Amino acid sequence: MLNVKNKVIVITGASSGIGEATAKLLAEYGAKVVLGARRTEKLKKIVEEIHNQGGTAEFKAIDVTDREDVKAFFEFAKDKFGRVDVIFNNAGVMPLSPMNALKVEEWDNMVNVNIRGVLNGIAAGLPIMEAQGGGQIINTASIGAHVVGPTAAVYCATKYAVWAISEGLRQESQNVRVTTISPGVVDTELGSDITDESSKGLLKEFRKTALSSEAIARAVLYAVSQPDDVDVNEVIVRPISQVM
């Protein structure tokens, strides 16, 4: 894991779940992590925990749907540490519902966070990486980027988009590594914003065999730790019992 130490790694959606677990694990291996999310009290607590373990971490509030806010977040990281080596575009929402429920505001929110949030992260970070001669962009997609299920049509569509954006960026990149992380069912806060009762029940059933956030964090660590000429393009991580 020597290729992790001292890397400056920015993480969105870092106040809980996969983002939190990844920040802690990467800091344990010597990375300098910069955490972003809307819930600054949670970020502050996580950063304090990392400091208490001897790690290096900073945090800043961020709304990934606001392009200027995302740009300011990356400038904050660069000002603190002089460069940005890895971007982990991890922020996401998953208010599942059947299409005929017509929860159009929730559809809009998924598009804004899951797709525009990733694009804003790329727009803010890619010029920094190209100027410094290299880096890595990691985007959280989902098993939903590969298979569609009832109540998840719009969510899956946003994650298909993340996969496509990542693959296109990979093909265009000469010195920036691009990785897509596609988790299966994970026990996180994702889906806590579901308002459709039937969808809540389905998610509860799925999560009876869910992975921990740490399982996904280890996948991110694996991708980051590879030599600079090795690009892990996609990692799919499912519970062993998950069929879809």
C-alpha cells in the first residue's frame, strides 16, 4: 500500500457510510484526506477521530449540486496540501419509488446529486490533475449501473450515467486514472430519504444480507494503491448471496 502514503485524497459524501469508512481507511494508510458533505458536525467528528489516530484530515462543507461550491472545495484541498491526487466522487441519494408514483422532485434530486455531482467533481478536479501531470478519479456507481430492478428505474439510470461518464473519461485520459466502484447492497444511510412505503420494505429486505461500508472502502484502497501505470477501471463488490 506504499502508493497511498501522502496522497491528497478528496472525498464527497464523506459524513457517513462508504465515504466515512473510506476516509478513515485511507488515512490509516497515510493519505491526507479532505472530507466534504453538507453535515459539517459529522465531518468534524470524523476528522477528530482521524487526528486522534495520528492521521491527516481536513473538512469543508460542500453541496455537490453547486458547481462553484465544488470548485471551492477542491481549491480548499489544493491550498491546504498543494495538490489533489485522488478524487472520490461518492455523494449520492436513492429515494426509490415506482414510476407511477410520479415523485418527480425526487427524480430531479437524484439527477442533480448522482449525475451533476459527479460532473461537477470532474470539472473542478480534472484541470488540477492535468496541470500537475496525473491523478485518479474514482466515481461511485452501483450494481444498479448493471441491472435494473422495480422501484429503482431512475436511480439505476443515474448510475448507468455515472458508469458511462467514467468510461468516456477513461478513454480520453492519458495520465489520469479513472475507476468506477459499483457496490451491491451495503448497510448505509443511502435510501433513508425513501418516501414510498413499499420501497422502504423492499430495501429493508435486501439489506438483510448487506455488506459493511468497510468492504467498499477496501475496494477503493485497492484501486488507489496500484502503481501509477495501473488503472483499475471498475470494481463490482456484492454480498456473496446477492443474485442481482
